[in-house]
Amino acid sequence: MKITCIFCGEEKESSLEHVIPEAIGNNSFTTNIVCTDCNSALGATIDDKFVNSFPIEMKREMLGLKGYKGNIPQVLRCGKDSNGNTIILDKDSGPKYIPKVTEKDNSFSVMANSKKEVAKIIKKKLKRKQVPKEIGKALKKIENTEVEESRPKINFRYNYNVSNFKLEFLKIAFEYMNIYYGDTYRQDPIENRLKNILNQFKSGNIADYSKYVIDVPSKLSTPVMNALKRSKQNIHIILPVIGPNNRLFISILLFNGEFSYSVLVSNHGDAYPSILGKRRSILISK
């Protein structure tokens, strides 16, 4: 189906766009007003960075939410011990060291998870050095070596870009407004600014959007979060709010408000009749 894309403004083939990413449990709130090209580009530059950020991956793993490839994230999967050696945590087999070979002069030492693994590494190493006669001696030495077991303390370190994180909320608010008030909203000066910002990021550039994305006021978020705790459901909420000076904000509370921001979408709230009644609640589903 041909549509006029809300991002590039061109008449192109439509695609199914999840307003809130499908990878965080949204299977119901979708639109077809985004073209295939923009959907793909925005997914790569905005959505993927958000759903694969550290705090969101933590929630996805906790709730069992699969990504685009059908996998549930494993956040604590790679760490280091006190000596800087890398340890991989496997859900099935448990923690394992990444084998490490240290060379000095004409000798080398191997750190691995078992004698069998050490033997395999040494065989390969000696063959490359073209000294196959030494393999038998090395294997015998391995067999007589005492195995040292340890329970290392594993250190994990993760970073995420807050700027990329907030950008997802701006994208959600922009799509929400175009779904409900497309023709009217396209005449709004802020619509054009938000679209330009998103298109900049879509093209791999950056733009300042700090004045459009703000924290949700506690007087709004606290009652909503308390109500959600009582309901014992996992929900995403999109909540329109008319603020001071007739400014219209779209407040987005993801995972029962655990992650939330308000996005300024217009300085003319009265141009959007009945918008306060267009609250969306999306039940998080696997």
C-alpha cells in the first residue's frame, strides 16, 4: 500500500511500524504511516540502541521479552576477574574463562578451563611453531599438572548513552501525534522541528532535542505508578497532558513508569480537541 511517509514526506510503500518497540512487549499499538525505508533506518539508528541498552536489556531479560532475532537478552554475560581475565557466563554451562596464552622468550603458558582445553591449544600452538616433536612432551606435562580450582569474583561494567535513550521517547510521541492528528499536526511548527531532529539521527547525524524531552512531573507519574503497582500488571502508558501556557506534552511511561519522559509536541494544546481522552495503555506481552 502506498502512503505519504510522516518522516521523509515521500509517497512510498508502507510498512508495519510498532510505535513502542515490539522487543519491549508491544504487539498491539502499530501504524502503517511510515515507509519501509524510514522504518528500517529508524530501527537501526534509534530503536535498536534503545532496546539493546543496558537498563532495557535488564527489563527484557527479567520479563522474558525476545528481541527481533527471537532471543531473550542475557545481560550478565561477560565480565572480568581481579586479574583482568575475561569470563563468559553461559546460561547452560555456567561461567567459563576465555583461554589466554602468554608468551615469553621461547616458552608460553596457557590458562584455560580444563586440561583438555589446554591440550588442544598447545597442540595447535606447537604445530604452528613447526615443532610437532614437542607435542608429546607437552601433553605429558599437562597430564601431570595439578589443576587449580577457583571461584573468582566477577566484575561487570556497562555504559549506555542517555541521549540515545531519550530519543526513543521523542520518536514515540511524534508517531503518536501523527496517528491521531496527522493533517492538523503537520501544520504545527514543533512537528516540523521534531521531524527534522529524527531525520537527522536517521541519517547518522546528531541534533539537540534537550528542550523537547523532559522528566515526567512527579505529581503525574506517582499516582499512575501507584495504581499500576496495585493492579500487578506490566503496562506501557502514553498519556497526553496540557501543561502551563497551553503547551501539549505526551508523557510516556514504560514498564509501569520505571522509564518515563514527557515530550513537548505543541505550544497550542487547544488545537487538538479530545486529545486528553486518547490515553493508550499497552499490556506488555511476550
